Amino acid sequence: MKLFLRKMAAFAYRDFLQEASYRVYFVTQWSTVLLNIVAYFFLAQFLEGGLKDQLEPYGGDLFAFLLIGVAWGGYQKVAVNSFTIRIREAQMMGTFEAALATRTAPSQIIIGSAIYDFAAMSMRVMIYLIIGALFGVDFSHANVPAALVVFALSILAFLCIGIGSGAFIVMYKKGDPVSWVFSKLGVPFGGVLFPISVLPDSLQIISYCLPITHALEGLRMTLLKGASLSEISGSLIGLGVFTCVLLPLSLVLFHYALRYSKERGGLVQF
């Protein structure tokens, strides 16, 4: 376990040095967080009245609804993109095959390749919540232990997406359908920017097939309304089923992708 943590820390430190070496990019990425919060604050003031009934289950505050949606939507974006971006970068720099030749297991390599992105996203989420509180979002009723359970299940569910997405990149380099499906459907159908209750019933079926829908429902209810685990059991079941089915499937797919590329010499192609 100690060796595994050291490897994960090494992966994270490597990616941090790479990101920080582009100083202007690094600063602008973090300053964007504040600009986004300001934009959503004033957007909420403009739109809140039209969604009063739909926002009532979440406390009636559109800004709080948007804040959590955008913050946790970032986790799905990281899950969908970080594995593919890091693997693609490693392929183009010639380090991917070298990493696989070490004694580090492929599963540790794919997790390590995204560890910095998830850590950085966690810091951004904390900044979102802190600044949101300064802008008037009420977290006084938050059920933090229940929110942490939803958070952990959400990360596992999003990891399934990322690993499956990375498998396609290993095999085909471009044209990843997993990334396309979840990145394109997550915002309009996942409840990121508006409650899914405003959608027609036929389209809500799509929403319930996406893990981000259950993640955001559970997080909003626990952070804004203080809901208990029993009160968000539907969200927990949705995330649990998604994880139990797709996590082993995505790992098998990734191992198959590695074997497929090794047999055809595709690991060194980009």
C-alpha cells in the first residue's frame, strides 16, 4: 500500500510540474473559477423566478443549484478527458510504452495518470463552495458525512467513464465514443444547469441513465437540504449499480486495449 501511494504521488507530482511549467496557462485556469462564479451568480438572479417550483426541492436557490452543478460537472469532465489527454500525451512523447514496461501494473498507471487532475479538481470544487458561501449560499444544513458518501460513489462512477474512454484512445488514438456520449449528454440531460424535471418524461429517461444525474441529485439534497442517506437512497442505488456494472467492464476493456495494441505495435503509434 505504501508503494502504491508513493507511485500515485509521483504521478501527481510529475503532472503538477508539467502544468505549472506553463505559468500563464496555470494562472488563467485557476482565475477562471472566480469568473465563472460571478457569471453564474448574476445569471441566477435573472432566471430564478421562472424555475421557482422546480427549484423548491433543492431550497429554491438557483445560484446554489448552479454552483453545485458546475462544480461537480467538472469532475465528470476530468473523468472523461483526463485519462484520454494524459494517455495521448504519453503516446506522443514516447513515455507510455516505457511506463508499461516497468513493474507498475497497468491499472495503477491509468489511475496515476489522472490523480493530479482529480486532486486539482477537488481544490477547485472547494474554492467553488467557499466563494459560493461568501456569495450567500446557505450550507448551514449540510449533511457532510452523507455528501462524502455520494462524493466517493460519484468518483468511482466517473472513473468507469474515464477508463473506458482511455481504452478507446489506446486502441484507436482518436474518435472516442465514450467521451463524446458523456460530455455531450451530461450538460443537457444531467441536471447540471437546470432541474431535469423541466424535461419531458421521455427525455428524463436519458437523464436517469447518466451517473452525473444521480451524483448531483444526492449532493444537492445533502449539501443544501441536509438529507440523510435513506432520503437519497435512489441516487446511491443509481451510482452503485453504474459502478458495479461498468467498473469491472471498463478495466477488462482497458486490458484488452493494451493487449490489442501490443500485438499490433500500436503503443508507439500516434
